[in-house]
Amino acid sequence: MRKKKKIWISIVLAILIFNFTNCKTQNVDQKVPFKISEKTYFYWVGGKKGSSGTTIIIKGVQQTTNLYFPNIYFQNYKFDLSNELTDGGFILTANVSELVKEGLKMDADAAGEYGNKPPVTKKIPFDLEKNEAILVYTINGKNYYHKITGIKQLETVNYP
């Protein structure tokens, strides 16, 4: 009986150790092959009722040629980045728009809004402050992560 108990405990411990060693957290690199010179974001409001969004712009200088920035995590969103190369540098732009869908029931009484579906937001895999982001970059096809802090908020832009 004692031998069976020791075997079961050993098996359970082995499974737990195996699970914890396979749970690889996202590595956020401190030393990166680029330097960020400007980091800003702004909210925008469109001319159509219910259209708005956020735009983030990152400018910097790269130290290698095989560098690509696929996306950025910012304010609980995963943004796809537009990469623009300049003389030895880069400009990354990301935009997410939010359109309020037609057919929402808006009422002063909460019971009058019955039937509206709640917004679905996916939780990103990082805990970030409002002015922080995680920049994903690839070198030779391998993903790396860099935390950006102190992103400056610009004034809201109103489009006609």
C-alpha cells in the first residue's frame, strides 16, 4: 500500500513538473536591435455616428536589416502594424476602429436594453498600463517582445 502511494505521488509530481517547465511565459527583451525615438497615440472620432478609434505611431532607428514588426499590444488590443522603412529608420503605424452597430437598443431604463449583446473583448496576454505597449518584432522568422513605456497621448482628432 505504501509503495503504491509513493508511486502515485511520484507520478503526480512528475506531471506537475513537466507542466510547469512547458509553460513558457512571453519573454520581454531588454536589449533590442533598434532604438525608439518617438512614441505617440491619439484617439479619433469619425464623421459618421458611432465611428471612433485609436492610432498609435512608433518611430525609431534599426540596427539590422532583417527586422520586421508584425504587431503591437496596446490598451487591451492587438494591433497589426504597418511598417514603413526610411533612411536607416522605421515608422510603425497601427489603427483600430470601433463602430457602434446599428440596432442597439439604448434606453434610460436598463430593462429597455434587454436583448443587446455585450461587447466581446479578448484579454491580451500582458498586463499593461494605459501608456505602455508590447512591441512584437521578428528576426529571421523568430518572434521577440519589447515593452515600451511612456507613450505620449496626443489630442483627440475629429474628422468631418
